[in-house]
Amino acid sequence: MNPPHTQPPSASTGEVDVTVEGLRSTRGMLRLCLTRDPHYFPKCEKDPAARRGSISASSDAPFRFEGLEAGNYALLVLHDENGNARIDTMLGIPKEGVGFSRNPKLFMGPPPFDKVQFGVSDQPVKQIVQLRYFL
């Protein structure tokens, strides 16, 4: 297995290793976004304090977020199959894969922050995210 991809650490000590399962193809990129702010979830990309990362969908290595402050976080993973750096939709339904921390059941729209949040402290945390495809 390849070493995990990482995001540069800060002075904090929390760490989250993310493994993504259920890819329907190895084309494109996996886009990850980690936020502590429920106001910005699931629009994590609008959170100036969010941590983001991307890895090739063909990579078998987990993605590692390092240097996190202790607290509750929510993770969004998008399978950007065509590499255009956004989630493509049809009538508001994602055409590409989506997944969340804690793998909640998905109904009409994204899950609320409290269904996907998980705690980070000074011990490493693992999140296995199962991607879902609707179209």
C-alpha cells in the first residue's frame, strides 16, 4: 500500500485518516472537505477554516488530515469523475459519487451535521467513507 496522502500539519495534534470505498470507477479525483462549523455543512468549500484535499481516484492510499484542533468535525467526499472540480448534478441530484463521515442513510438531500459529526482529539481517528451514486 502507498503511504497516505497528507495535508500539512499545524500546531494542533489531531489526525484523521480517510479511506474511501465504493468507487464505481477510478477516473477523476476524490475531493475531501472537513469542517467544524455546522453552518457551512455540507457547503464545506465556503468555510474559510475548512480543511480540503484531493487525491486521484485511482490511488489506494488513504488521505490524512493532520494538525487538527480537538472538536467535532464533519467530512464530505466527492468523486469528481470528470475532474472539473465541482459536483455535477441533474435536477439537483448528484451525477457523481458523494459520501459523508459516519455513512448516514441518505434520503432527500444531504444529512444534517449532527448525523455525520465525529470527534477528534489527540488520538488518530479513522473514517471509512462509502460513496453513493444516484444517477
